[in-house]
Amino acid sequence: MYDHLEEAIDDLRSRFGGLPVPAEAEEIWDDLWHQEAHHSTALEGNTLILNEVRKLLDEGRTVGDKELKEYMEVLGYANAAKWVYGQALEPGDWTAGDLLSLQEVRTVHYEAMTPVWNVAPHPHATPAETPGNWRQHDIAPFPDGMTPPPFPDVDHRMADWVADVNKLRDDSDVAFPERLAKTHNEFEKIHPYLDGNGRSGRLLLNLLLVRLGYPPAIVFKNERTKYLNAMRKADKGEYGPLGEVIARAVANNLYKFVVPAVAGPARLVPLASLVDAKAGLTATALRAAAERGRLRAQKSDNGKWQSSKSWVADYQKNKHKRPAKARKPD
């Protein structure tokens, strides 16, 4: 999986110039924005469905009969995600050339949590624990045994965490998704805030991914159990399962949103980027059509089938026609 992801990212960079900035490809980032705001808050128990999220973010309308807190959770996350996308690609003087700054860590939490805090602040929060500020409480051990550090240690633990993040560009024998998994898990183990640690951790993961030229990772709500189980294993130093969750999430977004949008109709792209479930074009169906010669396609250097939007359109137009029978010789 890891090699497959790196090949896809190399292809994105060499053939399409890498990730486009939001101003160049607003549609891509809007799709990612809706999906991330919905699924990441749903992982924490938010009950808004995707259509309600779209109405809230695009039209400012609160559709459905949910508590105000739930709408503000989504709105705050969406504000933070939009800030993350722009900040990751155009950091200005926030980082002084580093991969991440402590100021960015605090700002992500401030953006994500301020809207919900204004309507439903944490009942045990002190004035020093508002969004963007470290917790001033100890956190009880989690049911699986993980215990966040005492609150006086948070400041230096977070400084150390940012210093470790800034080494991610260094060469390593450890697979990159597993290094990201460790980074993400260490943030959650520190649990620097009184509330909103999961949301902030996933936003920071995506800030790092986008800044390094990868699409953001969106863990879908139906993968919640797999994600949490992988986090528990990472708590014990086993980072492979979480690394795979992250790698698959990045690859899915690459094929579903990024490559189809940046590739012109004649560009050859992996079959996964041409999937259209509503039209019955699953990855399996496209691969079978390519192997039977019904879909015009060719194999890349790594042996994977590739086709184009225009070739798929031709296949859709003609797929119900029977192939012409060869004429018998006279």
C-alpha cells in the first residue's frame, strides 16, 4: 500500500504539477472540505448528514432539527479546515521555513473550537482554557489504559512534539505513513486541550500532508472502529495499522477528487480515478472491461491499467453494443 501511494504521488507531481492551490482549483478543495467537515466531526459523534453539512457551509442554512451545538461543531471544523488548506500551501512567515509552528497548532484549535465554545463551552473550563490554549486540568486515564501527561507538562511536551514534526522531512528507514501515524498518535496521547483533541489532531495531520504535497486524509465515519483500534495499537508502539489507515485515506482522496479534476479528458489516469458508482463504473467493472478489450486502456510501467475520461465516455456509449462478428471468407 505504501509503495502504491508513493507511486501515485510521484505521478501527480510529475504529470500534473502536484496539488493545485485552492485559488486554482476551488472545486477540488470544496469537495474535500465538505467531506472532511462531515466525516471528521461524525467520528466524534456529530449527527449531521452530508447534505445538511453542504447546506450549512454553502448556504448558511441549518437544515434538520439538531442541537445548535452540532451545527457549530461542523462550522468550526469547516472554518479550521479551510484555514488549514490555504495555510498549508501558502504559510507566509508563520513557519520560518519549518514544517510546522506552535502558533499554527494553537490556531487550528482556536478556529475549530471557537464557534461551538461560544454556544456550549466546556463545563469545567477555566478562563485560561479557551480555544487555542492548553488544558489546565489533568485528564483521567482512558479505558484502554492510555494516560495523558499531567497538565504542567503539556507546554514542553508540545514544544518537543513540534520539534519532532519538523524532522519529518529528514530521511528515515521507517515508511512515511508510519512516521505520520506516530506523529498523529503522539499528539493524541499528549491531549493538549480540554476538548477538541481528535478534531485538532486530524486537522494538523492534514496540514502536514498538504504542506508535504499529499492530499488530505479523510477517515470516513464508517471506518471509525478501524481507526480507533489502530490508534489503540499505536498507543502501544505498533504504528503499522494506523499508517495503513492514513495511507488508504490519502490514496482514496487522490483518486476520487484530485486526479479526476486536474487531468484533462485525454490524460491517462489510474482506473481508480475514473470510478463513477452512480453510472455503474466500479473499479472492478472498469478493470474487467479493460482486460476484455471493451474499454480502451493500457498498462503503465508498474503494470496498472490506465485509461482516460474520453475513453471511458466511449466505453459507456458503446458498452451495450455487441462486438461486430468477423465475416466468414467466401
